[in-house]
Amino acid sequence: NSSRLRESMIDTGKALDFGAFTQGNRGPSLFSIAYLPNQGIELSELQTIAQDELDRIVADGVSDEELEKVINQIRSERIVGLETTFGLAEAVQSANFYFDNPDALFTEIDRFTEVTSEDIQRVIETYLQPEQRHVFTAIPGEGEPEEIAEPVVQEPGPNDDELTATYVQGQDTPPEALPVRSFNLPPITEITLENGLEVIIIQRDELPIISLDLVLPGGSSQVAADKAGLADLTTEVITRGTESRTGPEIAREIEQIGGVIGAFADEDWLDIGVFALKDDADTAFELLGDVALNPTFPEQEIEVNRQRYLSDLETTQSDPGALAGRAFSSIVYANHPYGNLTSAETFNSITRDDIVAYYEAQ
């Protein structure tokens, strides 16, 4: 949320979403920037913004603060990836595949800390030039559907019957069950503070991370049908400004230490959460408290996110799964609040006063 493209695409109201990522291989790799414009914004404008940011790095370089932030983010992602057995196995496999050494799992971060601004400038000038770029544009609803070819029926090979018989035979004899292993829950402590806040602490010492969630009853089911979307809009802007910090300042402060802050609304509750390394627990608690207790809901942030939601609604009109989900909810829940559907009308009717009143009611 404190990235260059966030500030130039999202915060300016030009893009619904964006992403910049690499597909790293042992051989030739791929660098991509993807973006989805808001209503009324041309794709070419976002393409120009993306190229301008690359050009700006070549001209001015990357600050030490930016490099530190990205390295801290990568370090946190790597640590969180080790939280599950599957994640650990994947990390060991990747280290062995890419570096021919499973122990590289513990030293890979050193490769990032050695990257300099000059390295990044050199890579952009060498590989990320317009003449080496391929642009793919997808516009839903345009063009005629391609004729679908008849399926090709392949004649059975000489060994197909034998293989099928072997497969079926194997399924008739299931393997023996693995031995039952004991499962021990981590220590769980429940306390109630003097202000009535109920606190549940789940202690896990395997990784040096801390995850905090403030869960409040309420959610979208507490919103009137003609204001559907109010809960989502509230949680989107609650982290975008407090009495002492702007939205970009909140994002930079938490992301500088490799952490994440965010909020979301379910049908029956609101969740404001923050993640960080244990060494930065004080900062995590401070930011969570500030966002939860002192939000200012800036008008500009409300309008930027309103436009994003409206663009997202328009995008869902070409998504059969999303349309089916909306139809399902309205049919199954009928007049129950769970069945209230967001629309351009309900989003446009939401005012800052509505957001403040909803927040105070929680």
C-alpha cells in the first residue's frame, strides 16, 4: 500500500487494482505489470504511468529506505511461508531446485540485502525497455466468440486397457491407514480487560511473528438494504487516515518493518488486523490502536474507494461466478440482511456521515 504504483494508480483514482511481479526461473524469466482501470480511464494512461515509474527509477534511483522496506517485506513473507509443514517443504524444495542447496533456505535473504539501487537501474535499462515489452489487453464483452473445435477422440493405445485395469485394481485395495498421531493445541489464554474487552491469546513459539486481530460484532448484516456496501467501504477507509497519521503514512510505517495492516467486514463482524515480526510488536499494537480508535475517514479516501467499488461492480457483470453468487444470495436469503446486494445506487448513496455513524455504532 506504500508502493510507487499504489500512489500513482490507486490513490489518484485511476486504477481499480494493479500488480507487479516476476516469474523467476532458472532460465529466462518474466517481469509483468498488470492493471485494471477505473471507469472512464483508458488503459493507455495506466501503461504510461507504469513506464514513467520505471523511467523515474532509472533517472533517480531507489532510496535506501525503499530497499530496506522491500527486504523487510520479503523476509516476513519467507518467515510466514514456514508456518505450515507444506510451506516448509516447498521452501526447502525451492532452495534445492534454484540453488542446489536446501540450506539456502536460510541464506537466500542475503542475496536481497546485497542488491543496490545501481543494480535495479541496470536491470531496468537492460531488460525492461519498451522495445522488449509485450502488451496484452483484455476487454470483456468485445469481439465475437471463437468457434469451438470438435473434441479430438484419441484411439486407445496398445497398453491403455492394461493401465486402466491396473488403476481400477489399485483402487479396489485402499492403502492401510496411517497411525493416529496425537494433536496438541498451543497454549490458549483468555482474559477480560478492565474496559470489558475480551482477549484471547494463542501462543506459538515456532516463528518470530505476531498477529493481532480486533474483532467487533456487527458486519454487513447490520446495514440497511439501501446502504448495502457501507460495511465494506468503512473497513476499506478505516486504515487510510487517523488523527495523527495519513493513509500513506500508516502504510509506510507498517510496511517499513515488513508488516501488514488491514480490515474487512463479514456478515456478522468487523475485523481490523495487523501482522509484524515479534521484535516490532510495539509498533503493531500502536498502529492497531490508532486505526481502531482514531480514524478520520478522509473524504478523498472515501471517493477513491467508492470509485474502485463501482468499477469492481461493473467488472463483475462479465464474471459468471460472481453473477451466480449474487443470484444465489438474493434467492436463498430473500429479505434477510444476508441477501442485501450492493449496487451502484447503494454505493453512491453512502456519505461520510453514514460511515461515521456506522463506525460509532460498532
